[in-house]
Amino acid sequence: MSDLSSFDLSAQTNLSQVDFSQDDLSQDDVLQPDAIEGIDDGQTYAATNVVDMPAEPDIDALLDIAAEASVTWVREQAQLDEVIKALEVCGRVALDTEFIKRDTYYPRLALVQLNTGDHIYLLDAPQLQLAELWQVLTEVDVAIWHACGEDLGIFYLLSGCPPLTNIFDTQIALSYLTGQLQMGYQQALDDQLDMQIDKEQSQSDWLQRPLSDEQEQYAIDDVRFLPALYLNLEYELKRQGLYDYVWADCQLYAHELYKVQHVADEAMYLTMADYRYNSEQMAILKAVATWREALARSTNQPRTFVIKKQAVREIITEKPTSMRALAHKTTMHRSMLRLYGEELLKVIKDAKNLAPAEHPECLLPPYRSKNKVLSKAVQQAVDEQAKELGVPANVLMRKKWLSQLYEVIAFDKDLVELPEGLKGWRNEWVMQTLIPVIEQHKTELQQGMGINV
């Protein structure tokens, strides 16, 4: 369970704002409805039909069911058959994982927790072959997670499955009801179910066996109350006519996480790129980032163990040509300097020797202006649409999407280059209302992006 968020990898400028580091991915903006097969690009979502409205949930009864759910440890391969059979008929399942990745490139899966409604399974992952589990999880009607970013990252890494299309992330759902993009599980249960749980074991050693009583209770609680939370959110979202929006956004998040897991080494430099870098600096950044990624993977250590981002930035600006310069002008760790310094210097030299035509493109500058007329007009349009739909403005329009939209309009790009997050159910409003508002202030926009007009 993680507060990982959303990523849009459809363009270089998108990548430049995404951090793929293993320890600080953050939820911000993806959720792109028409990127998933099966979602109608032109669909306008209406309030959920009253026929589809579930009965208002009895929270006390749901919590009683959760408290009575039996718990089974699954430590042997033969026991997994019972889990597979339960998943094939349960319809909905709540999931979480526990893993360790503090000192490795690849996360080490320690535990998979499943709640089928009346039964909780704790799967001792290092002892099991889970290929059949991964497959059956793609086939359940609804897979319920809270903040599923890192969990799905592991799922995609280990399963080889295509993007999931059955995800319901309660953190995304809560953002629609509260405007809080990264509400933690503990707060979610407290706010929605008046249920308090302990989260102190989150950073403990999940590979140790046996787990402590506190760890086991923590692992159970992470899925015990998820079905109740889902049913409570489902009712409220459908009552407000928001469930379809949330469902679409959850599938898009799952799709983007899949793309994040499959980013090529050669594209990793965009996670650290800066619009102020010239083309030679971009070439050095691309070479160093690609080298760092390959080394981290081959030695199974975090990227930051190879070179921290600060040291990469120092290399870009200082362009060291000797071991002495690398040691005195960057904060690269001395042990890594001794092991790989000469190799890194060659990477830098080769990048500097590239012909200008071989340099990566520089990033376009963001919009900046002391004139607030455009910003106020856009904010008014966003606020009005958010009020009409009954969704928070920061869920309807993310800052990154707006920056990408500005770029499309300022540089007269084809509208097919709109960020995916502004397609699908948001697209009609963007095309008919938001773009015309921005076009009225296009001169201000272009001046704010350094374009001579």
C-alpha cells in the first residue's frame, strides 16, 4: 500500500515531471479515461441510474462481518488452490502487499493479503509460485486497493500481465468526495467508518519469519476493512452520480502504472530534465541517467545508491573531465566513485562528443506571467465545471494537465497531443469551454512561455 500516484508518459514534457525513483514517487496526475480499451472516448457520464443504486450500507453490520472474517495463512503451494477457487467465485476482492525495497532495485515481495469478504488469506509470498494467482486477479469483477501504486508496480513486474481493468482504488474515490488526493488508509477508515487501526508496522521487516503478532495484525487490518470501505464509498459515489468517473479514473491509473513499469532506460533522463538545460546538458543527462539505470538494475541496488539526483545535477552543470573534478565538484558517494568513476567519466565524455544533431530536444519552458488575467479566467472555468459536476476542482484539473494544455495551445500543436487526462469524459468540457477561454488570452500565454509574438 502506497501513496503512489499517477503518471502520464505520453510525451517528453510529461516524463520530465515524473519521478521514477524507488523511494519518492508521489500521487499527482494521471487518470486518463480514454486511454483504456473499452472506455467510450466520446462518452458523457450521467448520474448513476436509480436502478443501479445499491442499498445504503449498514456500517455496523459491515464492521461485524469484517471482525468475524476467518484468517488463513497460505505457506504451501497446495494451499493456494483454495485461494484460487475462492477468487473465482467471490466477485470482489480486497488486496494489499507487503514488501522490502530499501536496499534493492527490485522489490522483494514478502506477503500478499486477500479478503474475499468472509475470509482473509495471508500468502507467504517467498514460499509460493504465484503465476496462477496473478492471472485470476485479472479476472475478478472488482479488485479493491487503497493507494495501489507500488502494489500494482510489483504486480506488473512479477506477473507479466497486461494493464488491469478491474481496479477500484479507494484513495482515488476519496479524492472525489474530499478533494484530498493522498488520504492515507488510517485516516480513510477513521473518517468513513469511524474505525481506528495501528499503522506503526509499515516499515518493519516483512521478510522475517515468523512475523510478530503486531505485524500479523497490521497485515490483516490492511484488508479486513477494505470491503466495508468500498461499499460505503460505492454508495456515496453512486448517490452523487460520480461512480463512473471514479471507475474510469481508476482504470487509467492502472494503465499508467503499467506504462511506468515499462519505461525504457533511454527515457529515464526525462524524470530529471529541466527546461533550463541546453542541448549538450540534455545529452549528458540522458547518457548518465541511462548508465545509472542499467547499473542499478544489474547490481540490484536502488538508483540513489548509484548516484543521487543531486550528484546527477552537479554532473550536468560541472561537466567533470577527471576523477579529481568528479570528487571535488559533485557529491557522488566516494565508494561509488572508486568503483565506477572512470566508467562514468567515459559516459560523460562520449555524450559531450556527440554532434548537436544527436542531442535530445530541450524541454519547452513552462508558462510564467505576472499578469493573472489568464490564470483567473482558467480557474473560473475550472471552478464552474467542478461545481456543476460536484467534483473538487483539483480532481477535475491537475496542474500538470493544465501545463501540458498550455503548451499545446501556445505552440499551435495538434489537439491529438492533449494530455490523456483531458480526454475521455473531461474532453467535451475541455474542447467546448476551456480551450476557447485560453485562446482568448493566447498572446499572454505565449509571452509567458517566452514566445515572441
